[in-house]
Amino acid sequence: MESLGGLLFPLLILLLFIPIFLSGRKQRRLAQEQQQLQAALEVGDVVTTTSGLRGTIVDASYEDTVDLEIADGVVTTWLRAAVRERVLDASPLDTTTSDAVTAESAAVGSDGAAADDPVGSGVRDVETTATVDTPRDANGTSRS
């Protein structure tokens, strides 16, 4: 019985240190990937900072900083370490296609007839009235 107790303690210590060792390896790997990302930033990349700001890199020539354009003509300087991730889908929507679809759907009613056609439009004028909720007591009676 004593030999089992003497063997149990080192086994318990080993079981406690295995998860610590594995999590440390994972953290080192993630930190290395983050450093590689920050070193590989290029002009034109759309990135998100650790504070949640999204911008386009306009100057990455310095070792420790990058310049981000966060709006048209607004350029700010950030530490490379503040860049959290590169945004993969940075392409803006094709406005010509979406405008054409919006204009087409506005010109055609739900039944397929043109909206400016009074006979087949299928659109009816509905007058909406705002309802005001009256305050009520706990028993459901009105307080007014």
C-alpha cells in the first residue's frame, strides 16, 4: 500500500503539469503567428487593431509603426503591435450592381407590375395610426 502512495504523488504532479505545458506551447505558437502577421503588413492591407478600429495601411515603411487610413483623408499612426488581424474580405461592394437591383425592385411591385402603374400595381395605401400605450397598474387598470 505504501508503494502505491509513493507512486501516486509523482503521478498526480505529472498530471497537473501536462496541461500547463501544452497551454504554454499553444500560447507561444499564437504569439509567433501574431508577430509574423505584424511583420508582413503591406500597403493596401485592411486590418483591425486591438481596439477594434478598422483601417487601410497607407505606409508600412517604419519598423515599429504603420499608418492607417480610417476614413477618406484621415490617416493615423499605430504601433504594429496594435494590429490584431488582417481582414480577408476587404473588397467593397459593387455599387453599380446593387444600385441597379435596388432601382429595379423599386420600379416593380410585389406582383411583378410596375409600381407607377395604377391598375396592376397591387400596392394599396394603408393609413397607419400610432397607438399610445396607457400606463397600467399591477392589476391591469389604467392610471390615467
